Amino acid sequence: MTFDFMLPYYGDVQLMQDAVRSVLAQTDPDFRLVVIDDGKEPDVPGWFEALGDERVHYTRNEQNLGITKNFQKCVRLSEADYVVIMGCDDLLHPHYLETVRGLIAANPGIGMVQPGVEVIDGDGQLTSGLADQTKRRLYAPQVKGRRLMGGEELATSVLRGNWLYFPSISWRGEALRGVNFRDEYSVIQDLALVVDLLELGEQMLIDETTTVFQYRRHAVSESSVQAFSGTRFAEAERYFSAVAARMDARGWPKAARAARFHSASRFHAITMLPGALLRGHREGVRTLAKHAFTAGQRAD
């Protein structure tokens, strides 16, 4: 069973280097790390060359591709049986791969593995803000140990509120490469990918027995900048409307209702309204308010 860690990189050099070191520190050394650099930091290529590790493959894009296209490139360049597309500022615990490999061996052919995650801030300290508390308490299924989910059950759950930590997930490579990220989404692409795979019959194993991944939550990120302007939620409106119709056509009425109501996304919009007002984003305020206080309707 082969593993690829795909690292789409843009941004802070030190955080990226820490992420790479966390991969190289795995207790299970049998993996490939592929870094796709979408930036222009001058010292980065030399740093990778100096690592002298044949498991590490580094490439720099000739032109900036942006988030979605760089993610798509990561998927296309992956080769392994299982693939992790980790954030360039996230950290693996040393036993991440050992743990996930064991979970997959016990569940052959599993499409996705969501392992145990803890959240850290920009300084690497454990944190638990409103977004993550809401994920765990209101939207994530209450799992003690391990649980296998799929089909309408999991689609309903994640469309109601996306509680997954996308960079920590291990994906079955063949399934991932067969779908890839959708061109039309730049913020909600992770949710779209999961639902696409569920529609194809893939299942997810959720493991809460041990923590193996540190997800970094910054005060300001690409997605939150877009959220203040309302861009994120305009995209979300398009997605939830389209996926609700697909769920109806598939005969998954609970998932369709969850998509139309998209309660977590609407609650998120409410929390972003004060920031948009302070920043003077008038159009953003209108978009956020519309998203927060309007649920989708079924077209009969």
C-alpha cells in the first residue's frame, strides 16, 4: 500500500518547512512527499535540494495557478494508493501514517479516512475557537472510537455543517483522481469533492481513538478574507442550490433538505456580518445577510 503526501504550497516559508519536517518525522518511513510551489520565495528551491531525501519531490509552477488549480495539479500528480493533500501550514503527529495505514488495512478499499485532529493557532498553540467548537458540538457525529459512514447519511451530515478537516483526510487515490476538484469552486471545493465521492459510493472511516493531525486555524485566512466581502457565501449559495437538486434527483431527500437549509453556512454568515460592517463592505453585508436569513426552496 503506497502513500503520497501532496503539499500545495504558497505563503509562509517557516510554516511550510515545519509541515515538511513533520512529514519526514513519520514513524512509518514508506511514503512520497510531493511539494508543488505556487509562490516565488527565492530560497525555497535550495532548501528542498539541501534535504537530500529521495522521498521528497519538489516542483515550482512557472506561473501562479491559484488555490483550486494547484489543488487539481496535486491530484493529477499523485500516484499512490492513498493520498493526503495537507495544508502547507499544518502538522502531522509522528504516528499519522502508521495509524492511517493500519486503519486502511483493517478496512480494505475504504474511500476516505478522517483521523483524529486537534486545532492549533498561528503560533502553534492548541486552540478551540467558535468555529471548531461548533463543528464538534453541533455538526460532527458523536463518534466514540471508530465509525463507518457513507451515502445519504454522511451527505446529509456534511451538507448540514461541514465538520471535516479536509487537509487531514487520506483519500483512496484512484477515486480521488477519477473526480478531482471542481473548477467552479475556490473555497467550498473540499465539501464538493466529498459529496461527489459519496455519490459514487465511496465511504468514510472516522477515527477518534487517537489524535494524529494538527490543523492550523489562522485569525485571517484566504477563506475568511473572502467571507468578509461575501464572496465565499455567494459561492456557497451556488453550490448548495446545485447540490440540493442533485440530491433530489438521486433520491436522497434528507441530504437535499440539508443542502437547502445549510444551517452551518448560514450561521457562519451571521458571525461574519459585524466584521463586514466594520470594514465597510456594503455589497458583502448584503450578500452575507441574504445568505444568513434565506433558505433555499425546492423548485417543483
